[in-house]
Amino acid sequence: MVDLSFLEQDSPVAAVALLGAVVTSTVDGERVSVLLNEVEAYLGPDDPASHAFRARTARNEPMFGLAGTIYVYRSYGIHWCINIVTGLRNDPQAVLLRGADVIEGTDVAIERRRRTDHLADGPGKLGQALGVTGAVSGTRLGAGPVALVSCADTLPPYEATPRVGVGAAHNRRWRFVTKKGTKHRAPNTG
């Protein structure tokens, strides 16, 4: 099991550390693993684009939990998007998992996505490939169907860009993307 203490940092720092990490879901006995290559940070009450900016609600309650708690929301009433809570308890920060490469369970991801390409290259696609729904929201990594199984031994080269699909504070360069053509090293499983 991965030590989740690195997630107790502010979301932009934790987001970068998640690049090259492997996230695994086991849903209905079917396992899918992905290698994260795109993440986006949200800084809670100090960030007008955060779901926790205005108030604590039933929907965003998981964001106020311990680092490593999963926060799932529905985008446009269609797509389940998965976030990992960062920072300290009651400091509602999170990292949106925006994109990944499927590295295990490709056949399951294809079945869930009903296509053979673009399996996890967007937050809704990633959630669908992992089989994540709102039922996962509020669980902790490793204590439910989703686990962080490894982190990269060395940080892959990445770019920091403005966030995508947000109106407020869209110019904050808190979207982190592994540079194209990067060959990932074997992740550290300890």
C-alpha cells in the first residue's frame, strides 16, 4: 500500500506528485489500472472554481475529509468524475483525475467505454473506464474499490497549463500534463 501522507500537501503540489501514479479500481470483480498523465488542482475556499468555494454541502462533504478520500461528482448530469482529496481535514482541496493510460484491464475498460480508443483521456472517460460512480464518493483510497497502488520513482517531465472547462480562475496554471512522448519508468510499488 502506498503511503498517502504526500496527499496532505496543498492540491497543486499533490497533483504534480500524482503524475505517473497507478490507480486501480476493482468493481464487480473486474480490475482496471491506469497510469495518470493529466491532473488538475482545486484549492477549496481560496479557489472560485472549486466545488467547496461557496459552502460546505452534502455534495462536496467528502472534500472536507482526510487526504486520500475520494470525491466523485457528476458532470453535465452524465459523466462521473473522480477526485482525490488533498490537504488537511476540513481544508477542502482536491485533485481531479483528468486523464490516464489504461495499463491493466483494457478489455474491461473497452467494455465499459463501448469503444477501443480514447479509453481514459478525459475525466468522464477515466471515471467510466474505472467503473466509478457516485457510490464511491466518500470512500478512502485502498479502503473501497479504488486504490492508489504506486507512485512514480521519478517525476515524469510535465507541463503546467491553465485549467480546462472552468470559468472562474481559469488562468491558474494548475492543470498538469505529462509531456507527450514521455516513457514512464516502472512505478514504485512500496
